[in-house]
Amino acid sequence: MRNTNLVTVGLEKGPITSKESLKYMTDILITDLDVDNVDAFIIPGGSALKHLKDGSPLQEKLNQLNDKGKIIASVCGGPVLFANTNILENKRFVVGGDHKLPENWMKPFTTGTLVNEDVVIDGNLITAKMEAIVSFAIAIGRELKIFANEEEEKRTFKMLQNIR
């Protein structure tokens, strides 16, 4: 993705620290996101429940992205944010990992079909289990057509698989 314009979007300004202690700076707030300028919106994993509420700016933008057919991708616990949106309607998806999710994580899913697969691509939606993070990344790259050919895709998969 060397030749892409990657923009980090946050719910508030300032640094964001991941569970792995990686720090990211927010480029723009979710309220300032122009969905027409988005090719793919990628939501990382983690506990998303605290951001799950009807009418939130994040869920409004997710609905707008979906209405325009933009790629929306999420891994591990991130797909929980799709509850209370139109994203899962008539779609297959996966959430979490091999471990059983807490019951309160599953209650918001009233549409869509939860399946037990590593990576699911259904229309503009890409979801994956946490254990399939490399396959998830490759699926996003494939949908964005960033690989010159199948050989480049395979090399990238092998490289990412060996990062520790």
C-alpha cells in the first residue's frame, strides 16, 4: 500500500494507543470524513461496545459508506460496530476469534448471518476473525486491486505471515 493515501480517522483528536502499545495519530475526526473520498474504511479489532449507540457519528458515517457501496472492512471485535446500521442487512459476516464471544456482544446483531469462517467477503463488506489477520489484509488488498498479479499477492501473504 506504498502508493496509497492512508488517513486515520478517530472519534477524537490526539494519539490513539493500541492494545499492543502502538501509537497512532488521528488525521481527521469521523465527523469531518467525506465518504465520497473513501475507497475503503477499515475498522481494527478490539472492544467496540463502548462506541455502540444509535445515532453516533461513527454509525452515521458507516451507513453513508455502505449506501455508496464503499469497501467496509473489520476484524475481530470491530464488526460489533455494524449493529444498529444497515451494513449487515442480507449479508454474511464473522466477528471475534476462535474463542466464544460474550453473549452481550451478540445481542446487537439483528440482521445478517453470522458464520463460522476465517474471512468473509459479502459485497462491499469484509470481516475476519482475529486469527486470520493476514488473510484479512490480503482480502482488502485484492478488493482494492493493489496487487499487480497473483504472484505478488502470494509473496505479500508469505511476507506478512512471517512478521512477528
